[in-house]
Amino acid sequence: MADQQVRAEPAEQPKQRRRFTLPSAYTILFALIVLMAIATWIVPAGVYDRDDEGAPVPGTYHEVDSNPQRILIDSITAPINGLYGIEDEAGNINYYNSGVLFGAIDVALFIVVIGGFLGVSMATGAIQAGIGRLVLRLRGKERWMIPILMGVFALGGTTYGMAEESLAFYALVITVMIAAGYDALVGAAVLLLGCGIGTLGSTLNPFATGIASGFAGSSISEGLIGRLVILLVGLAIGIWFVLRYADRVKRDPAASVVHDMKADNETRFRATAGEGTSRS
């Protein structure tokens, strides 16, 4: 009898359940625009009386005739009006009008350009590589690493609002601090306080100071000295606080606020360091 090749039928793959994923930022923003258009049919309209300088007078709020918006058409054209809407003499805003530019096209383009620059910098790994090289250079001088790294992260915060971009450095910095005899909180404080203090004293931060200055009609240089003082004084206090706590933990590990998590943190972050070394 001739050998027959038996082909096994492929087993049916179990159907994977589709997981819920958050919609994109554009979808959320458009949904909010539609909700605002619907609200114009529900919420009563009202205005304040204004003084000679155009400022609202407290206690003069009163209802006026509502002007419900077209939910579909006005929701679609709202982004265009927001960017390039023209305000006419009667105060109406439309991109077909003639008058004064009301839209914030300048702010939008500014954010696009700065955001693109930061996106390229993060995608190429330039910032991560620079801070990683700094950490390696300071091996064995971890006490100096605290003020230097806090200064670097504060510089990122004050120039472009570095915050969530610092997430990539937590495993690296905490691992080095634990290996130096400190605890995980020291590493976290270096990042949190460094970036937070830098953002608090936003000297050139385009996303906070730049946009706010534009809407206020003032130059970004106005108040620069005050913000610089906040940055330097805040950074000095933050460095002193972290160094004081780090020295206390190194003298007495039991003084650590997260002493009960010491074994878990050391196991987790040393394992992370080992994986990173084996991959490099």
C-alpha cells in the first residue's frame, strides 16, 4: 500500500476580543467641540456689562437671546475659525470676514514647530543618550550626581517644560542611586523635583510662558528676572533637601521613607540594570 500523506487541518484560532483603546486627541477635541455646539441649545446665553476699557463689570451678568449653533456645520468649521477667524466690527467671527485676526494661528504654528523639534529629539534618542552618558561619567561620584542631574532636569523643565519626557530615566537613575547606597526615593526625587522646579520657574518654556505671554499681549522677556529667581532659589532648596535626605539614608538605611520596600526595590531595579547590560 502506498504511503499517504495526511495533512492535518489547521486548528481554529480562538477569536481575540478587541480591547478598548482610547481615541486619538483629535477625536476627543472634535467630540468636545460637538458637545459645546449642543450646549448652545441648552444653556441660556448671558453677558456682562463692560466698562470703558472693555473689562466685565462684576454683578452685571444678565441673560440675552440665545444664538444656537449649527451642530454639524459649525462644529466642522470651528477649528478653522479658531485658527484664522476674523472679527468684524459687530464682534462676529468668521474666516470670510474682513477685520482683525481673532484666531490663534500664530500660537498653533509655534506649538507645531516646537513640538516637532522635541519629537525629533526624543525619537533620535539624543536627550536620552546625553543624560545616560552623564550618568555613566559620574559613576562613583553619586553625591555629585544629585545636584548635577537635578540641574539638568531643571534646565529641561525651564526651557521646554520637561515632565513626562523624564519617564524614560527613572529606571536608570533609581538603579544608580540604589547601587550607591541610597534608596529609590532619592532617584525619584531627583527627577520629580528637578523637572518640577524647572517648570515652576519657566524662563523660556514655550508651552507655558510663551503661550501665556502671547495671550496677555506681552513679551516673553517680561518678568524673566522674577522667574529666574524662582528657578535658582527653588533649585537650591530642592538640591539641599534631596542631599540632606540622601545623606541620612546612606548613614542609616532604616531612616528611609520606603525602607519597608528596600528588598523589593533592590531586586527589581538591579534586575532591570542586568537586563539593560545584557542587551547592550
